[in-house]
Amino acid sequence: MIWIARVLTFRASQDELLHPPIQAPLYGIALTMFAGIGRWWDDPRPIPIPVRLGLGSVAYIFLLTIFLALFIAPYIWAQFKLPAFLTFIAATAPPAMAYALPVERYLSPADAVQYNFYALVVVATYRVSLLIWYLLRAYRFPWWRTIIVFVVPISLILFALMATGQGRYVLEIMGGFRDKLPREQIEQTVMGLGLLGLFVSPVVLVAYAIDLVIFLRRRPKIG
């Protein structure tokens, strides 16, 4: 738990990030499940039992880890350790417990929605900052490579959510929104993020490909 606290406060060293304690994955997954449980514990709707038990959140961190690794690993193939990266992703789960507060019981429906919306923005910004810091600290990526490697998968996710029409659904899950939603506000947010992904993803994909090719060509040959 001390390791997770050091990660969440941006104090973990490079060695700590690349070699987390043996028990850290268990703590991370447990916190992820707890955050998942807190997201739905007071929701009166018929939520599937695995989702209420936080297993959906656990599946999410595994999928996110693999997806992000596809863009990170080519730069550091020999150094990259998927379990360590998964442990880091799991360690960023505690901020999501902000959604566990039963604000719907104490605030008006409109105020509860506003709280959940702004909580989503703050938590997402915090976790994004942790990921950027991780790339800079653990793998010593230059700042421009960090931005490229981070923006490529995020922009692709945003575009995919808009293209498949799942953006509103995912935003509701992430924010723990309930039945009474400001539909127009949510849909405008989803559309805006999707369009951002649409315009940004081709540019950053080209930048990523160019940077990776240059990096691989300059890498010292072995043998």
C-alpha cells in the first residue's frame, strides 16, 4: 500500500515503478474491484452481479494495459514488463472512489449530475497526469515522445467511441451517472471528444510512425 501511495503522489522512483513489490498487484486489483463496487453500490437499476462486484473494472484495466502497451513496448521492448505496467494501471484506481459517494441521496438530481460530471473530469485528468508522469519517470521518454505515445491510443479510443455510438454509454459508466441525465450536455461532450479524436488521431499516428522508425534506425545494433 505504501508503494501505491507513492505512485499516487508522484513520488515513486524509476526502480520502484519498474519493480513494484510482489504484493502490489494484489492490492491494486483489490482497490480496482473496490472502486468498481463503489461505482454501482447505490444504483437501484438491475446491474449484473459481476459488474456490481467490480469485475468489470478489473477487466477494464487488463484491456487498457494491453492496448496502451501496444504503443509503448516497441520503444523499450527489452525493458518493458507488462505485469509492472498492469500494476501501475491498477494503482491508479483509488481516485475513482470519488464516484462511490451517494450524492444522489443528498443533492438534487441536477446537482448530483454536476458533481458526477466534474468528478469524472477531475479523476480523468489526475489519472492522465499519472500516466504521463509514468512514461517520463519509468522509461525516461523525451517529452515529445511521451505526448505522442499518450495521445495516439487516447485519440483512437475517443474516435472509436463516437464511431460506434458507445460514447454516451461509456461516459455514463465512467461517471456513475444515474437515470436523470442532462442528455444534451452529455451528448455534446461525447460528440466533442469524438471529433477531437477524429481530427487528432491521423496526425499523431503519422507522428508516432515517423518517430518510431527514426528511433529503431538509430538504435544500436546488437551482434
